[in-house]
Amino acid sequence: MKRIFVSILAAASMIFAAASCSSDRSEILKVYNWGDYIDESLLPEFEEWYFEQTGEKVKVVYQTFDINETMLSKIEKGQEDYDVVCPSDYIIERMLRADLLLPIDRDFGDTPNYIDDNIAPFIKDCFDKIDGSGKNANDYSVGYMWGTTGILFNAKYVDPDDARTWDIIRNPKYAGKIFIKDASRDVYSPVLIYLRQDEIKAGETTLDELMYDSSDESIAEVENYMKQVKPFVLGWEADFGKEQMTQERGWVNFTWSGDASWAVEEAAEVGVDLRYTVPDEGSNVWFDGWVIPKYACNVKAAKYFINFLCKPENAIRNMDVIGYVSAIGSPEVLEEMTDEDFEPEDASYFFGPFATAVCLNPVFYPDQSVIDRCAMMHDGGDESAKLIARWSRVKGDNASSMTVVVIAVFVVALLGFAIYKKAGSRRRHSRKR
């Protein structure tokens, strides 16, 4: 009976989704994105550009979500007829396997194909590795932003050599001064890489193979390691760690490069020396990309919207506003991001063979040697529940009193910060997985 009910409910959802498109939606484009993850002044500009390119009117209806699973739930149930959404890499993988995406047609008539012309080769190569059960992710998704996971540290209190290993989070020298992302997968993969160093060096496994490893044995090893780390942790955070680092309440932060770049910049304004590094053992790279869900009602405007965001000038504006790194690898982006304050590095993997010695912010564009020791995470599939359960056991059912205090202090500080900062300040979204 339960199975019959579920089947009926699923069918009803599909009928509801189809009915929602029965009315004319040709002049409405529904966009679903992370909060603070686009230069919103581009939205009305897209409406004008779309009319210029097609002679058709469109109005963007823009909505935001805070975590991938919120978005995915609505798409899976067919409750929302979003035309274009921006999930993370592992969710793209999951959506492909579940047949929830439409292919993105690259035929734009007389309008240039900015997607294929400007997406960096590195991004295309990584999307080729997304396991879509026979479907190539590059046909169903277009890279938007990307980054690495690493260690943000205060150079005043932390030895840079200590930050070269993930084991810094278990170093008693920094007890009570460590923040760790409250993101199960983003912590699991780098810790597993650390624990498997002997096998990697012996050629018994590779980084790419480890990104698929969610065996009971590996989950247990990571859980045991993180339980040793737990006594040293000041807080498990999704977004407030970068603020705490700039205020020197924490000295070490297991974090994403996007949050790190914001923290480094903000800290410098108040004389705090924060630095970011990808530990020598290796790490993961993450991606967010645009997709068109199977229940989309305005597929034409959706593909034009994605194409519009791949114009180099629009990618630059988005990076300037949100502070993350675009998947666009055009000469215009390279010129904009070149900064002689940084040492030359090899970014040919991203910008092409002419970029073997370019001055770029290494937090944004790591050297080739760093990329070589990074790999892309994958969806845990049926094992995801085990990973989540492991994470709950590590943190415990209840937050520590210190964590509660930290969160309370953060809320107060955030209110003051919001009043102080101007509207043009850079913003960051939380990529909690």
C-alpha cells in the first residue's frame, strides 16, 4: 500500500509540474540560485539583452536557496518549475543519474556561443569526470564558480610549516583556536587523503579513486580521526568562521578558498595577517554549475541566460561582487585578474599554454603543482546516509557550550558588521553541503 501511495504521489507531482507549464511562461524566466551569488544588476540587463538577441520579452523571477538539498528536494518532487538552477558538482552528478536535467542546446542563432568559447579547459575536463551514468555533464551543465578546500591560518600565531598538513587540526598547539567547516563531505575527503598518504605514495591508490571511497572501513577511520580532533575544535561552522578568523578568535580554519579570500582581504584592512594554503597531502576542488531541470517551462530563455553569464565582462562583474572564482578562462578574465603584487605561477591548466608564468592570486588560481594534488569529489549515492551519520557522531547530538558562545558572539558581531558595511561590500555565500 505504501509503495502504491508513493507511486501515486510521484505521478501527481509530475502532473502538477506539467500543469504549471500549461500557461504561457515564454515571458518569464525562473532562476534559482545560492544567496549572494550573482551581481543582481545583471538580471535586468539580461532582460534587455535577450530582447535584443531574440526580439522576445522576458522577465526574470529570481529566488535563492541556502543548501543544495533544499533545491534538489523541490526539483525531485516536481513542485517547482524552475528554468535554471545552480547546484554543486555532486548534486549535478545526482541529478544526472536521476534523469532530472535537460541537455543545454548550444544553438543561439546569430548570437555567439559564449559557453563553449569561454569556459576554461580545466572546468570542462573536470565536468567530464562527473559520473552521470553515461551522460556527459558538459552536455547538461555549465560551470559557474569553483575553488579548493584548504587551511586558512593566522601567521602571527601559526607556524606556516604546520599548515602544510591537514594534521594541523589535531595539533594541540592550536587547541581551542580551530574552526572546521560543518560540511561532512568537504571534511571527509581531505582527511581520507591525509590518512591514505602511504597508499598514495606507494601507488596503491590515487586521489581520483579516493574520491569514490565511502567504504565502511574508510568512514570508520575518518570518524576515529575526527573524534581525536574534536577536543581541539572551537566551532563547527558553515559561514561564521571567516568572521571569527578576521577578529583573531580563531587561528586555524578548515575552509573553502572563497571564504578564505574574503577573510584574507578583510583581515588585511585591520592589520591581521591571514594566509590560505592547500596542504601538501592534497585536497579537493569543488564546482557550482548552471543546469536546466526537466520541469523547466522556458528552456529557450534558460539557455540564453546561461550563455549571457559566460560573457567575460559579466563573469568579471560576478567575481567582483561575490568574490568567488568564475569558470570563465578567457583572455579578458586573465587580464583583469593579473596582479603584479603576486609571484608568477603556472595557470596554463586554466587559461591555456600562454599562461605558464602569470601573476595571479594563488587563493583564486592555484599553481599547477597544487592542482595536481587535488581531485573532484563525487556523490556518495546510497552511502551518503552513512557519511551524514558519521558526521553526526563526530560532532555529537548537542553543540558544546563553547560553540554556543561563539555563535552568539558571531550573531552580535554580524549585526554590527551589517550596519557598518556599505552596500557595495563584497559578499560570500555559504556552500554548506
